[in-house]
Amino acid sequence: MIRKVIVLMAGVGCLGLASSSLANEWRQYRGPTGDGISADLVINRDWTARPPALLWALPLGDEGWSNPSVGDGRVFLLDHEGKDGGADRVRALDLKTGRVIWSVSFPGPSREKYGYTAPSPALDQGKLYCISRQLQVICLDAITGKEIWRRDAARDFSGKPAETAWGHSASPLVDDQQVILVPGGPDAAVVALDKTTGQTRWKAPGGPAGYASPIFYGEGAARQVVVFNSEGLIGFNPADGQRLWTQPWRTSCNQNSATPIVIGKRIFISSAWNVGSGLVDITDNKPSVVWKTKELQARFSSPVQINGFIYGVTMPETPGTLVCLDAATGETKWKQPGFEFGPIGAAGGAIIVVHGKTGDIILVEANSAAYKELGRIKQDPPTAAWNTPIVVDGKLLVRNKKVLLCFTVAP
């Protein structure tokens, strides 16, 4: 067992981590509301007159794709130390300076496949939950990095991704007193672990995992955990794992990778390989497809929805066309080529798209009438980037294959 904790900044015990998720933070994959949209309502949108300044940059060791999470003035980031035979690493950074506060190593993949890391960490009530691509699950004290518990979810649940070589990409979802995982085992397609002890609370059978992360749907007693796996879109009772409904949605290679978006009582889903997008109504737990289109085929870059319109990058990756759809009807409003795999985020009423091949960061107006570019940050040298851009407290975080970048986009 490999485990190493390095504390690199004194006085961390004085920092009290908040007990609940704050709206202006990014504590889990896809942000405060699980849809890729920042709570920063106003940002600098004039990148021509005021180009975003680079605040700091942190070199990375794995060419992987795990998105960082942000809370309480810290950035929590997974990458990998060394090459084959090395270890995964989670670090806590100071958001303002990029300074490393602590670093913890734990077992990761023995060989890389598009890098070593993929799932994003989740921060909740002073604890950090991390998953390796091989389903090693570790819970850490977010202040000190001390290990609280760990599970081998691949062994314990016979976890199986859609393609073994690529491993698991679904990030953990924290729900009240439990952490939701998607191992993809025959008797454990979805599982819930007690977030304090790591013990199994429930598990639900189903198909192999896709690469999309689980989301919440509904509110209060009607809230559900929704998974987009190799079978399709599935709703579960978060209390006991009971399957409530299923909307089949299959691809030729069992890969449903883009994380769904909740739009009222409906859920938007999108897949590549000539399958396309659809809007699924979940009224009374009786799913029905409202509309389908092949105009947007998201491979793994999850789209965003703003003011009734969906923005996403479609296959094929060359040229990687940014598409705007009417969320109510599926009608295509406009297309703009030239983004490769194009990961997308949103803040301040604008869309932030990262060019998947060059790493250029492009600010686009959230305008259904026409494509309007507001500015871009070019990367030199060009570097592939498939990670969702994140905006927290006026700072823009973008991870590419080589480095985590932090810019100021404060108004």
C-alpha cells in the first residue's frame, strides 16, 4: 500500500472548512448545481481590452483529465507521480497563489491510457472523496490530507467500465450521509457508501459503467440519483438504491460519456457515434423522449444549458463544431466549427470553451441568435485540453495535459 502525506504550508489547522456546499464554490464535478455553470454572475467579458491575467500555473505529472474541485479558498487536484508503476496524487492548493498546502499519494493505474487520472474529487463537510481510474476510493481530511478511510471498489463490487483499458471516469456524488459511486458491477452498477465510514449502505444491479458522472434530479422527498451508463438513463431512490425507471439509450461501444443536464422535469442527454441528443421527460417516473436530434453528438464534453438553450460540441472531433440547440424543441439555432473535443463551462452569462487540441480558451456570448466570440486566450505552445473550465470567485481554472492554469476574470 502506497501512502504519503506531505504538508507544505504551516498553519493549515486554523482554516475552518465550511460544513455545507457554498454556491460560489465548485465542490463536485460540474460545479455548485451540477450543470457546469459557475455561480459568478458577473465576470470580465471584454477579453480584448482587458485580457485575463495569468495568476499562477502548476505543472502536472500525468497528462490526465481529472477536473479540480474548489472550496474554502483551496483547489483540490488529482494527478499522477512517475510513469508506469507510479502513484496517483491528490494535492490541496491555495486558490489565490497556487501554493501546495498538502500532498497525498495513493495507488493508481499501473499504465496510462489518455493519462492516469479521470474522476474529479468531491469536497463535503471537511472531507475530500477521491477515486482513481481503477476504482480505488479514498476519503481524506480536507484540512490536513490525513486518510480517514479507503475502499477498493473494483474488488468489492466487481466494478467494470465500458472499456477496461480506459478505466473509470465517473466522479463521486455526495448525497446527505452517503457518497454515490458508479462501479458498473453486475450486482453493483451503482452503490452508496457511508461518507463517514466508507461502509456500503446499498448497491443496485445494472450494466457496466459509462463515463458520465451521476447527478441529482428532483427535490426533497422526490429527489433521485440519476446515472447515464451503458444501458441508458436510469433513476434510483437515493435512500435504498431501488431502480425507479429506465430510458434505454445505447451506443455501439457502450459509451455514454457526457453527463446529463436537468432541465425542469426533463433531462437532456447526448452521445456520440451517430446516436445524438435527446430530451427525456421523467414525469411520474415514466420516461418518454420529447425530441431527438443528431445535430449534437457529445462524445465526453458535457454541454451546458443557459436560458433555454443548449450549447455543446459535436462529433466528429475534426473540426469539433459548437452547436446551439433550443432546449424545448431540439431545433438547431446555429453551428460554429473549430473546437475539436471542446470542453465547455459557463459564467457571467457567457460560455467558456477550450479548444481540445490547442488549449486555447474562448469566451462566447450565450446568444441563441448567432455565434459571437468575445475573446480568447491563446496557448503557446499549443497543448491538448479536455477538462471543463471552472470559474470561482473571479478566477478561471483550466487544466490541460501539462499544467493547471489560473487566470483572473473578475469584473
